[in-house]
Amino acid sequence: MTTHARQKSDNLNLASNIVSFRQPRHRNWHSYLPIIVLIVAAAFFVQDIYVDLYVDGKGISHVVVEGSIFLAILLALVIELKQVARLVSKIDNTEQEVIQLQAHLSEVIDNEFRRWSLTNTEKEIAILLIKGFSMQEIAGIRGVKEKSVRQQATGVYAKAGVSGRYELTSHFIEDLLAPSGG
């Protein structure tokens, strides 16, 4: 692969990633704060119960109260962990659905491009137009002049039987939108 072709491919990959809807999977520490607090509280009560029983020799009623609080904290921790696991599972399922829908949409777009007999260059231009890049941005990504992109876009519009970028884009999304309730 030539340097120019590799750069063009890298630019197209970058363009694709710029408009990606996926969010990073990492969470910040604030997401785990309730779990952290419950673990610290549970550890404190374990230590306190040990000191009360074996160091201070406090009565059993005091230890029972603290033990009950400890068990309540453990129960809250288990419930919180189950909720987190449920949410993570739901996020994973939703991400899988999104991936499947993206694949289906990509297949639909590819089928239309074949039906319209677009060249590879026209396909690249069409994808970038659908993603909302300006002519200038597409020219920069592809490493060509803006005039060339405009001419290629005009060819895409003609083959697709649309008058411009908005009709091209709406051709693919109009069936995805739910019907209005009016």
C-alpha cells in the first residue's frame, strides 16, 4: 500500500471513529461510591465487633446490635452489587442490539450502493456525506480537491435519484423513524 493510500485509509478510519455513537466502557470512581462506602462500613463494623468482643469485653447485647447493623450493611451491599450487575448486563445487551442494528443498516446501505452501481470512490463519498461531513472535510480526509468531491457527490446524487445530501441521508433514515402519533 502506498503512503498516500495508507494515509487516505487512516483518514477514512478516523472519520468513521469521529462520528461513532459508542461511549467508553470505563466508569469513573463516582459510579462505585455507594459500594465503596458499604465495604468500608462493613469493614469498620467487623473490626469494631472484634474489639468489642475480644479486647473491651463488652456485653453480648452491644455486639448483637452492631452485628445486626453489619448484616444490614451486607444486605445493602449485596442488593447494590446485584443492581450493578443487572445494569451492566442491560448495557451489554443494548450494545449488542446496537451492533446488530448498525450491521443491518450497513447492509441496507451497501445494497442500495450496489443497486445504484456506485464506484468505490462514490461509496466513500456517499458514506461521508451521510455522516454529515462537509465537502471541505471530505476533501481533507480523502486528500483531494474540494471540486473533485463536489463532482463525485453530484454523481452519487444522480445515481441515487436524489437532489442532494439531505435527500440522500433521509433515504436511509426515513424508515428508521417511528411514525408520528398525530
